[in-house]
Amino acid sequence: MLIFLASTSILVLFGLAVMTNASIPMSQSKHGESFYYLKHQIIYGAGLGLLAFFLCSRFNHNRLKKLALPFLLLTVILLILVFVPQIGYRSGGANRWINVFNFSFQPSEFAKLAIIIYLASWLESKKDKIKNTALLVPFLFWLGLIGGLVLMEPDMGTFLIICAVALGMYFAAGAKIKTLAALFLVGVVALGALIAVEPYRRQRFTSFLNPNADTSGQGYQLNQALITVGSGGVFGLGLGKGIQKYNYLPETIGDSVFAIISEELGFVGASFVLLLYLVWILSGLKLAATAKHVYGGYLILGTVIWIGLQAFINTLGILGLIPFTGIPLPFISYGGSALLIELAAVGIVANVARSK
């Protein structure tokens, strides 16, 4: 567990260090001060996240079984509230946030953890019947309900993460390969349809296939990200010395933060970050394999799939190896609610590991 927690701590501290300089131009432009985003990330992300980590690491994870369904129902309510005027608010063409008393929160981040807690409890209770295809009905109902609400925001990236986590946990529980293969094929067809019906998704996909077709439009962020990564070379320009954060690269502290890391710290720095994630994933999988109870193992596995997959989807998207999804980099990208929920999940993992 020490390696798991140490790698988490390094990633969070590294993220704050990157945020210190990467956010200054945007912070000065939008808020008239240099460290608005850094302070927000420290208070609402790292600060509240550490509190959540402490509480979750001390809370007996077995008690979460009784809260699994209430958490999932709460998630549904929160995901609906993002569409309610005066409560949810729209930004960047999407309804993804709830704003209450000047405190904003992204329910889709909570949805990732809630569905892991629910599926861990549900899969454990059905472990002797998991190969029964009739279980697909409740599984697909909750996945469709949560995923559908997230997709309506719209947030395709989070939708794909939730589906991948659910299928990964279902596979680990012992579901039939034929069943999973059928679900995968249906999912691929559905994904193709979702891309086809939305113009912005079609444009994003075509810009991936041909990044040079529209370098000032849909392909702009991808092209700028590739330029940013390439300009870093082997050792980078130096921490704080990058130039792409000065209104050249969109979302420098969000989706594109890995490109800023590559520019300022080079191939060496970017490789170090990826190595940290790999260490985190492997240590997490070891904790899942040695968990005292099946339920605890599922909790850890779901968390590892979620954060590990999200990290590599983000980096592969920035490198142009897969279509850009807009998924943030865990523990590092700006986002208070994301970091809060991620550290809460790490706290649950720590509680499971301690119970051995």
C-alpha cells in the first residue's frame, strides 16, 4: 500500500507544481491575478480531497454496501439537476455542473465512484449466478441510466470511462466471454452511431483521421498539442519556460496539461509521469488481488480501471494516437470536484488494503 499511496502523493504534488506556472496566463487574463486557479485547486481539490481521503480511509468499506443503492440514486438526481435552471449551469456548450451557494460541482465525477461502489456490491451478491445472461437486464439498466444522463450533458469521454469500468468489473467477476464480446460489438456499433449523429463528434473523429485538414478549426487543439509535445525535445524547455500556455494551446490546465508537461520537461519528464501512473496501476492491481474479501477487491479494481484508463486515454489523445476525447489527466488536470472524488476513491482503496 505504501507504493500506491506514495505514487498518488507524487502525482498530486506534481500536478500542483505544473498548475503553479501553467495557469498564470489564463488566471491573469480571466481573473486579474496570477494564482486564482492554483488556489482553487489547492482549496477545493487537494484540501477537500485530503479530507475526503482521510474520512474514506477510516470508514469501514463494508458499510458502503448498504449505501451503494442510495449513492447511485443520489447520482441520478444530481445528473438530472445539471439540466435544471438556476441549479445547473452551462459552460463550453455542455451542462455538466451544479452551482449551489457559489460552489460548483461536476456530478459526472461522482458518478464514476458511485457506479463502482454499486457494482462491487451487486457483483459480489451475484457471484454464483454471474454467468446467467438474465443478469444483463439490471446491469444494463443502471449502466444505461447513468451513462445516458452523462451522454446527454454531453460528455462522451466520461460515458466511455463509465462503460469501460462497468464492463471491466463484470469481466473480472467471471462473466461469459461470449456475453462480453456481444456487449462489446453492440457498444462499437452504438459508438459509431453516436459519432455519426452529432456534427461535432464527426468533426473531431475526422480531424483525428486527418489532423491537417482543418488546422484552424476542429483540428486546432490536436495540432497545437502535437507542436507543444514536439517542441519539448528530450529534456524540455524548463519548468515555467513553455510558451504554448500563452493562449496558443487550448485547455492548458485541463485536457491538454500533458502537452505542457512534455513541452517544459521534455520526453524525460513526460515518461516519468507515465511511469508513475504505471506504478500506481500495478500496485493497485496487487492490492486488488490480495484483498481480504471479494467486495473489497472489486472496489479497488474498479478504481484502478477508472483512473488508469483515464490517464492513458488522455495521453494517447494528446499524442494523436486515438481521437481526442477531452478527458482530463487524473490527479494533475485542473478540476476541484475531479481531484476530490479521485482522492476519496484512493481513501477507499487504503481502507480495503488496511483491512487485510
